[in-house]
Amino acid sequence: MAASTSQNGIQLLLAAEQEAQYIVNAARTAKQARLKQAKEEAEKEIAEFRAQMEAEFQRKVAESSGDSGANVKRLEQETEEKILHLNAEASRISHDVVSMLLRHVTTVKN
């Protein structure tokens, strides 16, 4: 009877070990499936974020390139106005500057 009880105990332990191995394998498989699913979700989110950032970048590029022509024209106009103003001022005071220079060059001081 002791041998039979011992044999039953060994069979019970083997069955429990097989069940534990099955549970571990099922958990491992579930974990791998969840990791794969998480990776796919992350890649999807990354692709969406990248597409969103690319669209925003393209919008900003389009805005800046569209405005650059207007900015160039505005800057050219402002530059031309400043040049005209400086030429007018130079013409207005050039006689006085020449007189002052001649007076200082021709005057002798002790």
C-alpha cells in the first residue's frame, strides 16, 4: 500500500508539474502577444505623430515661402525709400558741409 500511495503521490506531482508548465507557457505566449500588440500600437501612434508633424512642417514651409516674396518686395521698397531719403538729405546739406570743410581747412590756428 505504501508503494501505491508513493506512486500516486509521484503521479500527482508529475501532473501538477505538467499543469504548472502549461500555465507558464500560456502566460509566456500571452505576454509575447501583448508585447507584439503594444509594439504595433506604438508604431501606429508614431506614424500618426510623424504624419502630423510633417503636415505642420509643410504648412509652415508653405507659409514662409509664400510670405518671402512679399517680404522681399517690402524690404526692397523700404530700402529704396531710405536711399531716396539719404540722397535728399545729402543734397540738402552738402553745400553746408563743403563750406564748413573749406573754412576749417583754410583757417590757420595758433
